[in-house]
Amino acid sequence: MVCYARNDLLLNFGYISPNSPRGIWQLSSSGITAAQKISVNYKELQNGLNTNRSKQVIVEPKSPDQLQPSSSSEPAQNTFSVTEGREKLAIHIERERNPKIIKQKKKRILSETGKLSCEVCKFDFVSFYGDLGKGFCEVHHKNPLAKVDNETQTSLEDLAIVCANCHRMIHHSQCIQPTMMSIEQIKSLRQKQLQQCIENYEST
């Protein structure tokens, strides 16, 4: 992906100088011009972003997204369409994650339990999908890296094995409360919801 991005910026956009040494993406004159068109965030990028949240800036999209209903009147639900797939150059500032500790976490759990089951709902990809699910799971940082101010040490105990659904719900919980739910909180919520479903079923 890195090589693809570099070649795209170099060959298709011309934003990177062909004389850039290995490992360094030196902007060409057109790249500098394009970067200077990036609204107010360009100065922050020049000074080195010091933030605990990921930021994105878009450089010269080829064409704007446009809603395209099938007619001028309000479209029926099954005829509504939009234009997607435009190319854009995006610059992200985000906290780096070290894949080594993710692999080590999976290795330890496999060694101790023989499977990678979600710590919230117990879902195991192998038992459901067979070989396709072998070694697959998501690993959740209990202490969100987006919340730290500087580099931090992460131990195996700071990580949790989760399925994709539970992982998304844990992070989505920040939309309804000030802080992200813990593994214990999301597990408790799930158990309450399951119990409610059972009670509703039995009452019908």
C-alpha cells in the first residue's frame, strides 16, 4: 500500500520529486503548490501537528461528489443513486500502532485457550467460518491511543480480543456517552439486552 501510494503521488499526481531518496517523500514544486492550497490546516502540518485526534486534509479532488436522483422530483427509494469513487489525496495524522504486540497477544491467547474468541460475546471465527476464520479476530486497545498526549507503553494486559461487531460497538459508545465503554461495560450491556429479548419472547 505504501509503494502504491508513493507511485500514485509520483507518477499520477507529480506531487513527489523523482529525486527523493528512499524512505523520504520530498514534495515537488507542484506538490508544494498543491499543499499550499490546503485551507487552514496547512500551517498546522508545517509546524508538526500536536493533537490527540486524527486529522485529515484533502488536496485537489478531481471532481466533487454529487447526488444524482433519477429525476427532478423526489426519487423513489429503489431509484436513488449517488456518484462515488472519485480520487483524492488525503493526509492523515494518527497514532502509530505496533503490530508486534498484536501478534503476541493473539499468540498468547491461542496458547492459553486454543482459540481466539471475543471477550464480550464469545464469538469464535473458526467455529463459524472454519479455515477462513483461522487466526482472525480484532484486538482492542483498552486505553485508547487517540486519548494519549505522547508515546505510551502498551502491555498485553492493555489489549482485548474482540469480534468486529463488539469492537465497533465499544468505539461507537463514545457517541452516546463522554467516555468509551470498557469490555466489562459492553459485556454487561449485551447480557441485559439478551435477557430482555428472552423475557419478551417468553411473554408472547
